[in-house]
Amino acid sequence: MSRQLHTHPVRLGLCGLVLLGSLTLVACSASAGAAQPSDATNLATPVPPAALATLAPAKPQAAAQTGGGPSVAVENFNFVSADLTVAVGSTVVWTNHDDVEHTVTASDNSFSSPSIPTDGQFSFTFGTPGTYTYFCAIHPFMTARVTVQ
């Protein structure tokens, strides 16, 4: 016995629409997803990489004097002087000239300031000879040292 398939015209139309829609979707996604290799290299960055680089620490200089004692300025995310030599018993004063807060935190935890606001100061008296490296706990890339003789 032979069997004939009867397809309803509405059902046939729906199948055709589904097939057409699928083909369109595949074609669109294939062309949209094909990124050219040069696309990634031509994208502009919101901040040029050079602007993200940290400024090099200032060259060591003789201890600046503030009120008669050695001092360190915090400027442009740097400790200036980054390498300071003082006598045993000296009190060093750090003054924050940036418009963000910084800290002065010894690497060995022998001293640590609270957050120092703009134009705020922190001081520490060095009673033992040695080399004390320190950094800003908020911006750890900021580093410097005090050598006590």
C-alpha cells in the first residue's frame, strides 16, 4: 500500500520561515564575528600607556631642612629624597604635597604612619643605626630608604 504525504500549506510556510531565519542568523553572526587582526592593534586606549608609567624616583640629594631637621617631600607619587642619610637620633619629617593621601610604612614594620592628608606631616626619630626601607601602603610602588649612621 502506497502512502502519500500531505503537507499543510501553513506548516510548509512556517518551516520555510524557520529555515530562512536560521540561515540569516548564521550569515550575520559569521560576518560579525570575523574580526580582522588589525582591529585589535588599531583600537585607541583611553589612557596612553606612557601616562600609566610611574615617574622615576628623584635623584638623591642632601637632606632638605625643615625647621632644622631632615625632611622628605611626597610629590607626584614619589618620596623626594628617595635616599636619605641621617645621624642617629635624627627626626625625619615627611610632608605630603600630593592631593591624595599617602603613608610612610617601614618594610620591617619598625614605624608606620596613618594616612597623611594633603599638606599633612609625619615624623619619626631614628635611634638605631641601619638602613630603613619604606613604602606607601596605599601606593606600594612608592619606595625609598633612610640610612642612619
